[in-house]
Amino acid sequence: MEAHAEKGANVRQRNSSLKQSALGSEASSADNKSNYHCQQPLKTATVPVATALASESKAQQSFDLASVPAASSPSSSSLSLPFSLPKILSNAMATVRLPKLLLLGLILSQFGCGCSGFVLDGSQNSFAQFRKWYTGLNGSLELEFKTEQPNGLVLYTDDGGTFDFFELKLVEGALRLRYNLGGGAQIITVGRDLHDGHWHKVQVMRNDEHTTLTVDGVSQSRSSRGKEFLFGKFATNSDVFVGGMPNWYNTKLALLALPSVIFEPRFRGSVRNLVYSDQPGVSPRRQEMRQPRDIKVSITFHNRH
């Protein structure tokens, strides 16, 4: 009887040891699988969009996003990020071959924030390009800027090289709007010492022949001569350029309604919240950049609710 009891105890002990060994092996296998995507060699072949997004989801494990403290989200206020964005991007690029701007957007989407601002360095190639502004007869355009430079081209758009244009620039610290709606150029100047390194809100409003420039709540208006106040033809109007003009215009001045704009000093500073209508019948909305040159992304948090 005692021999049988001892034999049964040995069998149970052996089974228990085998079970623990199997569990340890399974856990080790799971650990290896979880780290596999970090250890496998990088592939240089083109990754389809669906595959790239799936890989990005895996890559989030490498970012250790769970350890990032939650950020407060006051509406439309710039904040320093509570984590090292360059470090995260570096880790992401080491894990998945995705364009940096795509990765940036995917990362920021996890925190409920949007990129509505950017920084222009004022170099000979710097500018940002946006969709056409549909001005209609009662259109509006808004933006905010800050700079420490007294002179620089803030914004330009025209009708494709005929007559009509809007040019917004800093001249010795004052903001000057020069425009033409077919009846001759008009100039409106508002503000002073606007190169103080603080944010300034700008609004350009149209109401038939009347155009108003408002800076930080201070407004000036002018009236255009003539009978036709439409801004060019939407199909042939240019895009909106911020901070400077593309250099290819240097050899195609005939495409500019105001050729001298190409010689304006480029804007060096920050711009955010560029808002206008970009289609007939569409309400004004925050614009997304189409063609950046020598810019840096500025992060602005927005409350999703």
C-alpha cells in the first residue's frame, strides 16, 4: 500500500514539473513573438497602405504610448508635448518604413490633437501652399501669425495673372493689404510693431465693393471702383501662398497679376489657423497645407468635443 502511494506521489510530482516546464516554454514563446517585429530585418520593398497601417499599429507597442501622461486639451492653444516627438518618430522609423509626415499624423491622432500651425524659416525657398480661396462677393480669410521680423510676405493669391490679387505683407511692423478687384489697386494698412513675437489675429473680409482688414480687433476698410467685384475666375485662380512664392515663378512672371510679389522678403515666423472657404457653397474651414517648403510642424491641441 505504501509503495503504491509513493509511486502515485512521484507521478503527480513529475506531471506538475512537466506542466510548469510547458507553461514556461509557452510564456517564452509569447515574449519572442511580441518582440519579433522589432528584431526582424527591415524590408525596403514598397509597403501597401493597408499593410503599412497594420504595421503602424504594431509599431505603437515600440513607442510605449501607454506610459505617456495624458495631455490637457484646451481648445486652439499651443502646448509643448508631454513626450519626445523626435524620439518617437526615430523609433517608429526604425521599426516601420513609413513617411515621417504620415507617422506624425498617426501618432498625433492617438492624442486627439491636430496640426494647424507651422513655422517658416524665411530662407530663399520657404513657403507654404494651400487650396484656392473662394472669395465670392462676401468671402473672408483669417489667420494668426507671430514673428520678430518687421518685413515679410505673409500671404498672396491672384486670378492667374490678369488683374485681381490679394497681397498681405508686413512693412516695418505694420500689416499692409494690397489688392485689386479690377478697378485699380487699393491699400489698407493696420497695426504697428506687430513683429513683437506675440500672436496676432488677422481677418480679411469682402462685402461687394468693400474690403476690410482687421488686426487684433482694429479695422480699416476701402471701396473698389467699377461694377464687377468678383475675384477672377475660380477655375483659373492661383492657390494661396503663405510666407513666400515658389521659385518657379521667377521664370513665369506673366502668370502673376502682381509680378513684384516675387521680390518681397520672405516671412520668418509662425502661422496658424488659416481659415477660409475653398469651394463654392462651402463654409470657411481650417486649411491643410498642400506644398510645404522648409517648414517645421507646430503642434496645436484641439478638444475633440
